[in-house]
Amino acid sequence: MSGLEIENLSMRFDLPNCSSVQALKDVSLHLAEGELLSVLGPSGCGKTTLLNIVAGFLAPTEGQIRLNGHTVTGPAAERGMVFQQGALFEWMNVRENVAFGPRMAGKRERDWAGTVDHLLEVVGLRDFKEKAVYELSGGMQQRVALARCLANDPDVILMDEPLGALDALTREKMQSLVLKLWKETGKTIILITHSVEEALLLGERLLVMAPRPGRIHKEYRLPFADLGVGEDLRTVKKHPEFNKTREEILGMIWDMEEEIMGRTEETQ
Amino acid sequence: MIVLLIYVAIFVASFFLVKLLVHKTTRDFTARKTVTFGDESAVRPNRIASVISVLTIFLLWGAFTGSSWVPGFLHAPGPFVGDATFTYTAEAEGAAPDDATVTVRVFPVGEDVEAPEVDPGAGWAKDDSDSVGAWRSGLIRVDRNDGYGRDEGHTVVAVNGEPIAPGGEVITEFGRVGMSPKGTLNFEPRKGWQMEPIWLPPPEAVLARLKEIAQDGYRDSTLWEHLGWSLFRVIAGFFFGALIGIPLGYAMGLSDWFRGWFDPIVEFMRPVPPLALIPLVIIWAGIGETGKIILLFLAALWIMAIAARSGVSGVKISKVHAAYSLGASKAQIMRHVIVPNSLPEIFTGARVAMGVCWGTVVAAELVAAEKGAGMMIMVASKFQLTDIVIMGIILIGVIGFGIDILMRFAEKALVPWKGRG
């Protein structure tokens, strides 16, 4: 079977005081090739844990993950990851950062130079190739991170709040860029975010997760990502369906937060 | 005390003078800040103050040593030099009290001077003459040429008309005349406020000594050999310390077994000052080069190990994760992520280690060495060659400062990403 299969995934952390935290419970999901899934939920719902398990940085206590039929046991180049911030290598310039994957795979410069330069062109950093990454703004750094991930040509791209640290204006531009890259490359993408608006704009499918234990609460299939490829994102946001769904999800998350607060008050 | 008062006076006076005369013409951002008290970034060193500060040190040094670099009117009062005179009144059994004059020629130490010729004069107490070096004192046996000796009860009862008794003193315009418990006069010419060269030589004497030692050497070695040996020991000790310490630190940062094994050793050795190891190293390896290099190796080793370990621990996990998910192997992550990421920390450690090594080598040479900057000043101090001691201290300071500047340059050139992660 092709695509990404997540089967009955559970994750329990044992704490030093003999109690344990159920970060994920019985999460199952199938992601077809080329689908863009955004994951939303209050803090502590296990979004990042889920992403780390898919990336191979954590081994689940139960369940398994299969990509294109084979089981995931650790990190590999087929599953690229884009982090929120600070994952670029300051001792390399922009071009060396983007070429990191191919270079580590032992490819020669003439084999990767074309791809890398094309990607730098696509993310709008052609004139910044030779710059040190710490000389770039936060938005530009995230473009480098995106290009670096794409240069390795992974099957799945995992994004852990990649736009979370950017200002509102830059964020909007980057959202368009993510959509454009998704459409152009046809990659399977899982995007974790805190912003309901971003999840709606970018997610072809949207997963709302609930905490304690971390589980899938509700799933949506949304038209906005496809609309956003051709249209201005601000026009998409004016869509009546967009506002309706946003209010619904906000209410949902709000209720979850209230429930958590109530529960902690009870225990106190 | 007077020096401190003058120093404070110059500090305050130059502050007001500079504020009055120099109006800041800078119109940069800081100049527009209204809140500067408490804003550390708005406090930048006033370079005029730095220049005045250095000049003041040399001015005070010159003024209180009678330096030829400082114009004469700025000199602190020097010691009295020339012919000093005072009169004494002597009594003896069966004779009327009689007065006589003593002429003392006070000369700069080092010159060959004879006591002045004086006419003995009238009366039974004859005029005397003697010579005393500046800053020194001398006994003057005024009874030697008098008509009555001590056997006849010769006693001095007054100096310049002021009564004096054994253990007492009279201050004259040329200096102090004291009387020993046995009744002998003791003349101590006025010393003034200047320092004697054996305590503090004037700056030009230090410079002259520097030229002399640079040309002729000291204790069978040239100045460059002394300094070169000290530097060689530091570099050799630091090199071996880094050679072992950095891999050790990496191993401690990457493996739980290594960390567990070496943690107690490193944590115990770190607070032991290298100076405390000198006696043991001398017992084990003697005072030769091996001992010195072992000592400096030990001084640098722990610093470098701890720097490398914290460099590894400081790597952001997202960088390592990113490298893994881009398909890098463990060796590639070591080479392309962990090592470059730890370089800033290692450079900081290297700067500290170089400073510690330089201090330790001087101390080790003070204890025992045949060549070296520390040995030079130690031997010179035994002969009270204060000018060599001061010259040595200045050179040690300049070299230590130079090492630090070089390390900073190297750091800027090799790890430009420091602090930008």
C-alpha cells in the first residue's frame, strides 16, 4: 500500500514519580500520497509527539507506522522535517545548508547544483546563496529550511509549527509559499500548527486532537487549500464556509481547554 | 597616601576639565538617549579618560622617582644633596660648654665623594666633617677630634641650640640629627618624597635596562630566550592539553560511560589550582622542561575537556534531528554538526586555558627554572634589581594581553557564527 499509514499508535511516558502520562492513545490515520494534513489541538494533546514518532525520533509504546509498505523504525531521508526555528547550520552558508542532504548522501556538486539553485530560486533566495544564515531574517531562514528539506526529495514532509515564530505579514507570504510548493512538488505533508486560520488555509485534511489522553477528536476535509493555490489567501478567508468552520473549531478547542482547567481545579 | 590623594585629585580635576572643554560632537543614537544611568549599553569607555589614566600613571611614577621624562617642576621634592651643617654644644668634666659646627656632604649613592675639608676652629670642641649618601644615614663621632674625649665625660647636650639627650632627636633644615643611647650623633639627611631607585626605579631606568638585557641578555640567556622559553612551555602544555582534553570532552558529551567514568575526576581536578600541583610535579618530574609541560598540560586539560563537553551538550536537539532526517550518518553528524557547533565553546575555553597557562608558567618559573620570564624576575629580586623586576612584570603583562588579543582574532576569523545560533 502506498502512502503513510499510522496504526493504533499509543505513547505512554513513565514519570519518575511512578505515575505515567498517556501522550497518545490509539491514533490511526491513513494519508494518501500528495495529501496535505494539518493537525490542530490545545497544548498537551500530543501533536508534536505524533510528529516525532512519524519522523522516527521516538519509538511508540504500541502500534506502528508504515510508509509505502515498510515499517518506520528511525529517522531517514524519506521523511524530511522542518522545525520552528534554529535548526539551520550557522557554520554553512545558505547554499551549503540547502545542499546538506545531497552532500551527506555523497553526491557530487554537479549532481545537486541544478536542484539546489532551482529551489533557491523558487523560495526567492537566489541573491542570498552565499550569505551566512544568521544574516537572514526569520522568514528567510524558514525559506532556507523549506528548501533544504525539498532538496533531499523526501516522500513525506513533516512541519512542526514552521511559521510559528514569524510575524503576521511574513507568515501570510510563507503560507502561500507552502501551498505553492505543495502543489508543485506533490509531496505528502503533515503540518502542525497552533493557528486555526493556518490549519484551515493549508490543510486539505484537518485533524483536531484532544488532550489527556492525546487522541483524534474530529477530522475535516476542506476545500480551502485547493482554492488558496489559485487565489489570494485573503479572498479565501472571506469565504463564508471558512468563517463557519473556524468558529466551530475555535469553540471545540475552547471547550477542551475549559475541561482541562476544570479538571485541574478538581484535583487541587 | 600623598600619591593616592594626588591620583584622586587628577582623576577629579581631569573629569571636570574634559567635561568643560570637550563637547561631544557625536550625534549618533546613543547621544539622543535621555536615560543613560542604568543603561549599560549607553556606557562606552571615554577614550580621553583612558589616555589621561595611562599618562597619570607614568606622571606619578616619574614625579616620585625624579625621572628625566617628567619636567623638573613636576618632580616631588627629592632627597637633600649638598653640604649640610649643624652645630652642637658639648660639655666635658672641668671645661665650659663649647660649640662646634659639623659639615656633612650628602651625595647621590654611587658617586665617590670625600668629606669636605674644614678648619677645626677655636675652642676645645673642634669643627667636624663627614659624608653620607642620600637616603642613607651615618654616625658622626664629633668627639674624636675634640679637646676632651669620652673618657673625660664628653657629652653633646644640644644641637643647633636645642637640647638633646640619648634616644632623642633634633630636626634641622637639612635632616634629622638623632642621638644613639650611647650618646653618638646620627645624621639622616632629608629624604624628600621621592622613591629610592632600589625600591622604584624611574621609567627611563627600566627602559634602559630593557635595552641592555635585549642586547646582552641576563643570566646567560638573552631576553628573547627567556620569553621564548616561557611561551614555548605555554604552547606545548596547551597543545597537549587540548589534544587530550577536547576528545575527552567530546567522549563525555556523547557517551554515558565516559561521562560517568570521568565526571568525578574532572569535577575533582577542576577546582584544584594548577599552582597547588607545582610541588608534586617538581617531586615527580623535576624542575626541567618535562615537569613544566606536565604542569601546563594539567592546567589546560580540564578546562579544554569541560569546554568541549559543554560545547557538545549545547547543541540544539533540533539541529541533530534535522541532520538525521536529512539522511546524515552518525559520523557525518559528528563532523558536520557537533564539532562545528562546539567550536565557539572550545575557543572560549582555549582563551581561558591560555590565560591560566601563562599565569601558571610564570609561577612555576618563580619556583624553579633555569630560563624563563618568571625566573628572570625572581633572580633579579634576590639581588634587589628592581628595574629588572618591573621590566619583567610589564613584559609578562604585555605578552599575556597579546595572547588574548591573538585568540580573539582567531576566534573572529574561525568561528564567525559565535553567539548567533
